[in-house]
Amino acid sequence: MCITALVNDTTVEYQLASRGRRQAGWMAMGFGTEMAGSPMVIMWENSDGTFTLSQREATAEVLPAVDSDPPRVATLQSTLSSAAGTDATFVFTIDANGDTEQDIIYAFGTVNPGSSDSSTGFAQHLDAGTLRLNLAGTIDTSSNSSGSNGSSAASGDPPLRLYERLIVAHGIVCTVGFLLLLPFGSLLARYLRTFSATWYTGHWISQFGLGGPIIIAGVVLGIVSVAKAGAIHLDDDHKKWGIAIFVLYFVQCGLGAVIHWFKPKGGAGRRPPQNYLHAVLGLLIIGLGFYQVRTGYHVEWPETTGRDPLPNGVNIVFWIWVAIVPVLYVAGLLLFLRKQYRQEAEARKGQ
């Protein structure tokens, strides 16, 4: 975005302009060097073509609250504002305070708040930073306007911020845990249990020995990313489902341990109800894991960061894996389930 200031006798006109690289959901600037304590002006276009100006202030790097009594009142200039595609310009005026240099903060978001209410919430910015405007400069006298101006620009795809890098790490680690290790352990049990008694060793190592630390690390990275972003924990479906699946995973691990270490009376070969529950719960967790990864990269990432969705190649790989895993599992059932039941029946006869 580009910020231009036009200084007149008693007011300063600020123009917040998109550089055309991203759709402008909202643009903002504040008077100061950091987010905390800086009076802000946040602007966006509404669905009916009008514009909203919201003056706010934050106590930290959190969603700023409406300031009902700002130090200087900003006035929306609707006739000078426009929002044609990616070329948006939002204009406001504010009383001049005599400064010849102005430290400001800026922010650019791609997700429109979706409401004309000046107190509505909005998604995290895509880009933000600080700069200093020179308000003592002059403009070409051939211009139709008189006064002095200063401008500065911020553009391009900004590098990933700390909380965004944590989100990326969270997504990768949880994908390895829920979409690779858990399905692998389930398939290993399905294919090898009729051939070798050692299938259980590989199963628990994949599901808990390796999967446990990786899944814990992935969830911790997600929690830390929310904290670093100054966002709210458990405020959307992705975060709530994440914790729910995390709890189910440990319930499943505990159930597996009970099944393995506490055999029912009557000896080997008998299949108590908890064995079936363990199988169904395991498949449910894997299915929910697929759902969670999908909503994470397809919905949560763009809404939280304001960045573009991931490339379509990610979708292609995801849906291919979605098809492969159940096909492999069903194939294992068709090929070996009857043999498994026969072996269990023989074991009961031999008791």
C-alpha cells in the first residue's frame, strides 16, 4: 500500500492506496511507532459502495478497540475514496498538529470485515509496518491542489512473520502425525496381524512412540502461534476441533493400552467390545484428521493471515491421499479379515 499526506492550513488529507497486488479488504494507519497506544484510522468499503472509517486504539498487538474519544477526529472523504478491484484508495482528513515529520504505523488486510459497523471485528492483516512521512515537502505548483505532501509505500509479498512461520510448522507437523503416521500404523495392523505376532510392535511405535511426540509438538506449535499473533484461543471451529481430536487421540491410546495389557477372561481369541470400539475410534480420528488438515490450509490459513490460499497442487495431493488411504484399508479388510477371524476361531478351539 502507498500512503500520501497532503498538508493544508488546518488539516492533513491522508490517502491510503492499494498498489494493485492484492484485493484491499481494509487499510489502516496509526500515529506512532508501535501498535500499542497509537491512535488508528481503519477504513474499508461496504457492499453497497459506501465506506466505513473506524478510529481505534490497542493496548498491545491485539484487535484494536473503538476509540470513542480520539485525540484528533478523522473525517471520511467519500467522494475522494474508491475501491475498484485491487486499485482501492481510501481518503480521510484530520486536523493538522504542526508536525513536519510524522511517524506512522500501517496495516493492509485482504479480508473485508463484511459489515458497515465501525466496531465490527476483522481478520489479521497481511502486511504491517512503520514508516516516517515528511510533511514539510512541497508539490508541483502546476497541480490543482496547494500545500505540502509526503508519501511512502509498502508493497509486495511480505516475508512470513513469526506467528505465520509457527502456523506453517504446526500444519506440517500435524500433517505428518495425523495423515502419515496414524494411517500407517492402522494399515500395518490391518495387513500384518495375520502373518506375524510382531505387528503390534510396529503398530504402537507408529501410533504412539513416534506419533505421540509429533502430534503433541504440532498442537503446541498451533497454541503458540495463536499466542504470538495476539489472537484468541478456541474462537473458531478449527481450533475447537483441534483440541477435541487431540483429546480423542489420547483416549484412543489409553484404550489400546487397556486392550493390550488387560486381557479378558477366557484366553486368546475372544474379541471383547472394546476391540471393536478401538478400531472404529481409530478410523474416526484419522477421518477427523483429514478434515482438520483440509480446513487448516484451505480456510484457517487465508482467514488468519490474509494471504492467498495454498496452490492447487496441495489440493490435488490431499485428495489423492484421501482416496488412497481408505482404498488400502478396505483392500486389507477384503484380503485378510476372513483369515483373521478364522485364526481367532482356531485359537478359541485350542483353549
